[in-house]
Amino acid sequence: MNQGAINQGIDYSVAKDPIFQEQFGNNLNAYLKSDRFGKTREFSPGLWHFIDTAQYILGRSVGNEPSPEQRIASVLKTAFASARQEAPASGT
């Protein structure tokens, strides 16, 4: 089982979130199921660090190339437009 998410040796890990340690006694299941998990940076700073990192990486363009975020959006727009054209008219 991969336990990287709770490995104390990793710089940004759930194991280093103070609330995980103090209020949940290192119980990962209870922490992840908490109603507050992911809602604020104070409650789950490790998660927000990963979200911020992903936003930064996905938003970066290299040279004249579109960013990964722009490429993903383009593919999704094309796929949805194609699906709308192929879908039968509703109400018939």
C-alpha cells in the first residue's frame, strides 16, 4: 500500500497538517471524511498546497505553446460541441 500521503518525510504531506495530528490523532480516514476537509486552507493546508501547485503548473505556457489548461479546455469544448451535434433533439 502506498503511504506517501502520510509519510512524515515528505515536505508537503497530510501527516504535517496540524489538525490531522492534533484533532484526529493521525487517523487519516476520519480526517478525510471530516466535513471541514478541503474547505479552508487552515484546516487542510497540505491539500491546498497541492491545489495551488496544480493551478500554477496547468496555467503555465512554454514559449508560444498554449498552457496545459488551455489545451484541456480546447479538447473539452470540441468534445462537448461534437456530442451536442450528435445528440438527438430532446422532446421527440
